[in-house]
Amino acid sequence: MTVTSGASSAAKRGIAAGAPKHFLDIDRFESADLRDMLELAHAYKRGEAAPGGLRPAAGKTLALVFEKPSTRTRVSFEVGMVQMGGHVTILASQGSQLGRGETIADTTRVLNRYVDAIMFRTLSEASLLEMVQYATVPVINGLTDKSHPCQIMADIMTFEEIKGPINGRTIAWVGDGNNVLGSWIHAAAPFGYALRIACPAGYEPDGAAIDAARAAGADIILTADPAAGAAGADCVVTDTWLSMGTDGGPSAEDRVAALTPYRVDEALMARAAKDAIFLHCLPANRANEVSGGVIDGPRSAVWDEAENRLHAQKGILHWCLSA
Ligand code: CP
Ligand code: NVA
């Protein structure tokens, strides 16, 4: 396959030719660029020589910057970059000058001089956008309060490996209207799936994001009824009820009380299509959002999903690092 220049997505984002190839949110891309990244991910997973050779990151360094904890994102980016011939350097807020108040702008201006790309997991989308404003190298969104696009690229890769093209299929999100759902909403129009969202009142996703996705052609239905949300779906997805950085909102007790009817258990999975799969970005709480019977059962694809973070990351990195 050939990697496109990304010019179409750049034009869509109003970014000048020659600007760094950032990976910020899925709705900023044309489908063709997203498909290029997924094809690269599959090629890496098959062990095939991808465009640019097997080690296209040789001599390059990726900075991983974390304002929140991580297991999968950190390890998959680090292992992926090393497998592509490159290196990583890791900065957590605690242990770097970010934790002592050095600004994101100044940190970025320094990192520009050392590294070839930056992955940023941040408490707020505003911080990601601040980094982008100062970055002269590609910036990859490693999760904000609004979105988690790298995760959804891996999720779509996983769905398609098991069930074929996602275009025209139905994905049901049941639970908290959080950042991971934000990226499922962003991806609905470019990937052409129907999205059914079941959330309790007060825990719905951002209405503006849904409006924008619908304006781009997405088929999205929002309901408060979990059984209606899951009905006939090809895939049921959920996530933690207690996302990192939700401390300012309802208490943990209030969240659990409101979301308990949205727990994905065997009875809810029985509402979905007979061969529906279950996805969860992890980490999971088997006492809350999903039963052990579902996440550890035959319809769960969560370990493939976690593995695919590695391959999807390599597709994204390859795209961002290519000229
Ligand atoms: N799914 C995911 O992003 O996991 P981590 O928080 O462990 O990176
Ligand atoms: N919604 C979760 C995702 C973790 C990968 C969180 O933000 O904590």
C-alpha cells in the first residue's frame, strides 16, 4: 500500500502544507487517511514490510508525556516505537518540571528541539491544543477529558478482524458518556457505522459532538434505556464508571448508583445480535460496568483489543512520521 501525504485531511483541518502530521481527533481526518493508518497497522501485525521498510522510525525519538496514569498506552507506544527502530523518552508530571509548574508551551518548545514526535495524555483538551500551538513535530492525542482516538483505532481494527467491515454495522455504547465514547462519536461518520448510545440522565456525551457527527452523516441514537441501546447490536462497548480526573463531578457513590442499571452483564448481551462481540478499553472493574461472565466470556474481544493498541499505534506513528 501507499501512504498518502495526508493532504486531504490537512486541508479539512485548515492546516498549511508542510505542517506536522498531528493525530488529534478522528473527526479531523478524511476516511482515506484513517484507512491508510489501519492498513499499516494490519501490515505491521502480519509482520510485513511496511512502506519505508520495517524500521521506519530508525534514529527517531518519541516523547511520551503523561499527566495521568497509563499501562496500555505507555507500553504499546514504547514497544511499538522500539519495534519500528526508534526510541522513546517518558515524562510524567511528577518527576518532570511540568509537575512544578513549567508551562506546556515551554515544555513543547524544548521537546521540539530533541524529539521527532510527542504523545500527550492530558487532563484537559485545552492542554493538548496548547501543545499543538507550539509543536513543530507531530503531536498524538493519548487521551484527554474529551477523547481517546488511539483506542478507537484499535477498537475498529479489532471489530473488523472478527466481524468484517464496520461500515453499516451497529455499535452499542452502554454506560458513562465519557472520553472513549467521544472518539466512538467522532469515528461514526468516517467509518460509517450506526452508533446507539445508552446513558443515564446527567451522564450523556457532549451534545455538540453528536450534532457535529450527525452533520457529517453519522447515524447516532441516544437513549436512556440500556436494553434498547444494545438491541440487535453487532458490538457492545462500555468503559469504567470512574474515569481518571472525574473528581470534580458527581461522587463515586452517585456515579455507581446512577450507572448500575447500565452494567453490561449476560442478560444485556443477550439483547445484542447472537454473534455480537464485547469491547472494553481497560482497565475494567468486574464489580461495576461489566460482569466477569461477559468480559471473561466467549464474546469478549478485550485481549485482542488490547494487543491491537500496539499495531494501531504503529500505524498511527508511521503515518505521523512519514513525510
Ligand atoms: N485503554 C488505555 O488507554 O489503557 P491505559 O490507561 O492503561 O493506557
Ligand atoms: N475513560 C477512562 C479511559 C481509560 C483508558 C479514563 O479516562 O480513565
